[in-house]
Amino acid sequence: MILYPKAHFDKVEQITTNFLQEHKINALILDVDNTLIDYQRKMEESIAKWAKEIKNQGIKLYILSNTNHKEKVEEVANRLEIPYRNLAKKPFKSGFLKVQKELQEKPENIGVVGDQIFTDIIGGNRCQMFTILVEPIDEKDFWYTAWKRPLENRIKKKYKEQMKRK
């Protein structure tokens, strides 16, 4: 189903190189807001450490964000020493496909990591990429995200119930 991720973790740091290798993932497209940083633009040191370890294992990282605040995305990308694109217009395919071209990977070898079903998961699934949903870092959301959370939570509940049955 286009609304369901291929995998789900509580936080980005739980995604291991073993998990990625097991699923033949050579690159990750990462969301920023509530995936890598909280509402106040703070990033936990554990995320920077995770990104460094993942890169050291040969996994390519790339930030793809819908935000129009270029300096915010650029700051995160610089701290993690990875490329980025903002104004992505997720869930539309164009941003994902541009990043795929830059990464020079097949879609099935790219993981898309984000906290939102209606942007990250749908967009990644539409591009045939391996989607990984993480829980939002912060309960506080921007207004344009907050209104979607109750619906996303219902979808996540059904997804989790389905995973338990498998």
C-alpha cells in the first residue's frame, strides 16, 4: 500500500548498517524537520554520530526537504557533511528523482527516511524506493504538518496492527 512504509523505527539512530545491507540499501534520502532536528532546530549529538557511522560504512546520505528555509537545511547538511535539496515538493516525484540521479543508484537501493506519511512515505513509495518511517522527534509541529498528524496516527495504528499479524 502506498501509505505504508517498508520499515518503521522510533528514531533515525535505530537504522543500522546491518539493516540497510540486509535490504540492499546503498543510500538514504533523509527528511530534516522532526526527523533530524526538532521544532527549535536542535539536533541531538547521537544523530550526527549515527550519520558519521553510516557514511563510514559506505552508505550515501542526502537531505531532501520541503522547507523554503534554505539556511536551516544547509546548516544541518553542513554539520552532517552531506548534500541537500530544499523546496522538494514531496510527495511529488521530481525531488526524489533528482536526488536519485545525483546518487547514481537504482530506486530499490535507496531508502527514504522521514516522519511523515503524506510526504516522505508516499513520495518514496511512488518512486519505488525503500521507505522508512520514523516517529517525530518533537510533539510540536509546524501548522502545515500538525493538522495531518491525527490522520497519520490512524494509518500508523493500522500499519502496526498489520505488522503484528505477519
